Amino acid sequence: MKTHLYLGAAAAALLLAACDPAADAPMPAPQAEQTDVNGAAEAAAANPLLAEWDTPHGAPPFSEIQPEHFIPAFEAAMETHRAEVDAIASNPDAPTFENTMLAMELAGADLGRISRVFGNLTSSASNDALDAVQAEMSPRLARHSSAITLNADLFARIDALHQNAEELGLSPQQARLVEVYHENFVRSGAQLEGDDRERFAEIRSELAGLYTRFAQNERRDSELWTLPLSDEDLAQLPSDIASTARAAGQARDLDTPVITLSRSSVEPFLQQSPNRAQREAAWRAFYNRGNNNNEFDNKDNIRTILSLRLELANLLGFETFAHFRTAGTMAGTPVAAIALMEQVWEPARARAYEEQADIEALMAADGVEDDVMGWDWRYYTERVRADRYDLDEDEVRAYLDLENMIAAQFYVAERLFGVRFTERFDVDTYHPDVRVWEMTNAGGEHLGLFYGDYFARQGKRSGAWMSSFRPQNGITGDTPIIINNCNYNKPDDGEPALISFTDATTLFHEFGHGLHGLLSNTEFPSLAGTSVDRDFVEFPAQVYEHWLAQPEVLERFALHYETGEPMPRELLERVLEAQNFNEGFRTVEFLNSGFVDMGYHLETNPGAIDVEAFETEVLTRYGSPQAIPMRHRSTHFLHSFAGEGYSAGYYSYMWAGVLDNDGFDAFLEAGDIFDPETASRLYDVYSSGNTIPAMDNYINFRGREPSVEPLLRNRGFIEAEG
Ligand SMILES: [Zn+2]
């Protein structure tokens, strides 16, 4: 998060790093008053992106915005921003906090606003026209950003403030802002000289283009593949998979139902289809996205990206890109990140082999004479699950109506933090499925807007994530505008959206990120919300998942969609017991990706990497079970290669897993999942953004450093004490 400051906001919003949430630029760009430079005023008249948004709470006027508005708006906004930055850098007065830091925080308001709208549209509602704008603009925005971080006069002012920070009488947040800017400038090459400076800017620009291409390749290659289903195939599948397949076929103007490579289509199919050959075909297609030696193949991109990243890290004096990325995070070094993953690896792998033995027994009973393969795991796991917990996914889904789960996520926020959510129907959106709520305090005072875009569709990338249209801004008083995206299957008209327990967990996860943005209460936008270390940013999201799994919440909101009856207690208990089921597989597939991600970024000759051989080498070295692939294989590993947010940082989810399990224990120890005192300390975590270092933030909440034990216990890898 710390790599892109200021403009970073724009560039990061554009590149929307990873699949997961907080892919948003934590670099809240300032919302200042618009400063017109030549021509900007006229352009604004015709271009809604440059106009004042006279809308409820300044929400983007989507129905007025067309793809052709973006390039001229970006150009005008970059020009304005450049002029603002030049004025700061060339100010004849000695640098002060106000004339340098505060001025920087206020600069680039339009660019930040436009970038956020654009970044969200290209993620959630893209099309050829927006793809083309993105391909053109991402390197230009990266160059714009570099020109600021490499502005020597500007850096000299920031450096002077940094060196004299003690004598300036700054408030703690002001001092933190100086510290954060300084570090970001240094990490962005501000101290480089001569040819190195130019080379650095070139690399940044080239990487930005490559990240865009990587993500576009993943999406386009995925869209090439479908698996047509016959009536006979459909008859063997649960009704929700069949109806999703019919809708997917219709959306593509095909005359047959199809399975697609959207995770929400292919994963349920792999779990439920008894047809082993079709499962194999779907599995292979899913794990070979971006690896088909066609125009959308990402293997060359990976080598180029890794080579450029290594060069960039070396320019800054780091041994490898992994060292560069982990410096200044909670983990601090690649060694510490790997050590954490290795602490979890052995118990997870042992559990995975136990799970595999169960699968082997069922396959033998089915007369399948073959090793357990990747395409067998999910299918037989579901049967083991059914045997062991007698859990029928459809039976569980009947109690998990998306509408009620949304109400549940709001309820938990109300109980913990005293905030209320009310749906608004007067706010413009970019698609009819998008919904908007207003967050207020108990007294009805406006605190922010929250958008929910929950259904999969073409033009929307896979996964689930949180992003923002406007960060909280303590200078201007702007309230946050936050969005959650998911990819649930849209039900037929008039039908409820029934989701799985995993989907409901994702909903809570993203809403945890959402609250990190919504509850933000900092003095400066660059320190607001999710602008924290990457290995801390998952904590507010992952800890929030724990409330869904509490009987107190489920009894109230897991209501049968037809009868309104609460989920029977014994079903609820089985659902919760089943939570650790298959945890060996899940942890191993995650760690497979985590080890490979870190491995790539420790390589010192990445241009020579054979991508597939590299994956195999790492997984073999760790003795990973052959039936468990990487959760994200390299050629579609958006976390690692579509941006820098999670590059050499995929481990962050595990790091945050330590924090969330240990953190939720604070409520259990208090004997109340809504314990007001603990909730008040948790509010401080959500509201304080990056105003204090992450470890200090955690210790303030928990009273001590985090422990790995609760994670191992909650995943069932070790026995609970007492
Ligand atoms: Zn997340």
C-alpha cells in the first residue's frame, strides 16, 4: 500500500491490484476544490467527470459518464495536478507543513476522483472501449506519478521537513504524514540520481502497462472457454448449477447451457458433477487460464514483470523485490513471512493427507482406479462432507438468503460500532444490480455511502473486493463512499439469491474492508481507511468474518427463504462444525501460492524462469500433495502480477489470519461477542487508518503482540486448550 502515494492514488485505483478487496488505492486522494487551468473550465462544461457533482453526497453521476469522457478528463486533471505540484515544489517560501504537506494532500483532487470511477468501472463493468482507455492511460498515469515522486525540488522540501520534524511542533498525525510521504518518495526513487532516475521512471511506466495486460489477458482468456452441457448433464446437477449454466449460455447467445471459468460457475461444477471427464476438462481449463500459448498467454509477461521488478528493487538498494516489498511491513523481511508460512505448513499438509485418504477410500468404492487428481478433490470432498456432517449445500443455502446476510452484516456493525445503514434509491449507479446504502450514526448524522455490487456478469472480473469512490478526508470533511463487489450467481427473476456459507463469509469479509473505509476518522486522506501495511489490511476484513459464524447472529438472520423459520439448532451446529472441514486442502492450496509468490520475487535471474517448471520445483521442494494445485497458478495470479499490492505479499492473508483469530479471541475472553469495551478498542483499529504503525495499532487493541496459536486451533490443526 505504501508504494504509491499521492498519485499513487490514481495509479493504484487504475491498476486495482488484486482480486481481493482492498485492492483499492489506500492512497486516498484528496478532494480539494478544483483549480482551473487553461481550458479546464470549458472542458468541464461538456465532461461530467470534470464537472461539480451535484448529486446526493457527491456520488458519481454514472448515467452521464461515457467511455469517451475519460481520456480528456484524465488529461485535464493531470494538467491541473501537475500545475498544483509545480506550484508547491517551486514555492519560494521555506517549506512548512502547510505549504508542502497539506498542499500535497489537497492536490490532484480531480485526478483521484476520476481514477476511482474509472478503476471501479474497469473492474466491475468493463467493455472494449474502457479496456482501450485503460491500456492507453495506465502507463501515462504511471509516468505522471513518477514525475511527482521524482520531482527533486518537491522531495527536497519533504526531506527538509522530515529532517527537522522534531523542531516543527507537529501533531502526531502530522508527523506520521511526513514520515509516510518521505518513505514513499524514497521507495519511489526520489533519492536516485542521473540515469538511474530515468530508468526508474521507465520501469514504473512499463510495469503499469504490463499489469494491465496481465489482468486483461486473464479475463479474456477465461472468456474464451465454455463447457456446453447436455440435458443429460444438467439432470445430474443440482438445480442452482443448472440455472446458472442456462443463464451463462443465454448471456453468451449460445443455444446450450454452459459452465464458464468464473469461479462461481466452475467451482460448484467441480464439486457436484459426477462426470469425471468433464470435471477434468473444466479443472484443466480453470488452472490454465493465461497459460494456453495463445495471444492471451501470460508467461512472457511474468518473466518481464519479474525482471523489471528485480531491477527496480536493485536500483533502490534492495537485494530482491521480495526484500523491497516486505521492508516496512509488519513482517519486515521475506524470511519472517516465509517462517510464518512454514509454521503452518506441516500441520496443514498432514491434515491434507488425512483428507486425501478419505477421498481415496471413496474413489476405490466407486471403482475409480487412479490416483486422486485435482479434478477429484472437490467432488469427493463434498461426498465426505455429506457423509460426515450430513450437510446438503442446498439445505444450508435455503437459510442463507443474500438479503438476510446483508442485513446481518449491517446488524453486526450496529451492535459493535453504533452505526446504521438505510437503503437509498436516489443515488445513480452504473448497473441496475448495484445497490446503495447510507451509513449514519445513532443520531441520524450522515457518515458515508456504501455500494453493494453482488452479482457476477460479463465485464466484471472474478473474485470479491472492496474499493472506494471517495476516501474519508479530514481536511475537506468529505465522507467516504465505499463499494463492495462480489460474484454471486444472479437468481432468476423473482427468486431469492441463496448463497453458500462460504459466500456469506466472503460477504462479511468484504464488508469488514468496507467498514475500514467507512469508519475511517483521520486528519489526512493519505492516512485514511485501508492505507495501511498490506499485511495488516486484511485484519479488519478477516476478523469481521468471525461474527457470521456465531450462533447469536445466525439464529437471527439464517432464516428459511420460504418459511422464515430460523435454521434449526442442530443444522447450525453441523454447519459450524463443518467449517474446519477440508481446511488442510484450503491451507495447502493457499500456501502453495504463497510460497511460489515469494519464490519468484527472491529469484535473482527471473528472465530465465520457466514458469511451469518453477511452480513444480517450489511445490516439490515443500512436498506439496500432487492433487492440490496452487490456489492461483502463476499465469492468472492477479495478486502477484496484475499490480503490486500483493506481490511478494500473498502471505499477507496468512499473516492477517494470525491477527484475526487472535483478535477475535479478545471478544471470547470478554465473554460477549459484542462486548462494548473490546468493540471500542476495535473501533480504534477501523478508524485510525495508517496514523500509527500497524503493530502498535494491534497491540493497542489486544494488549500484546499476536499469537499464532488461535489460528492453528481454529483451523483444527492443534487441539484447543481446556
Ligand atoms: Zn480481503
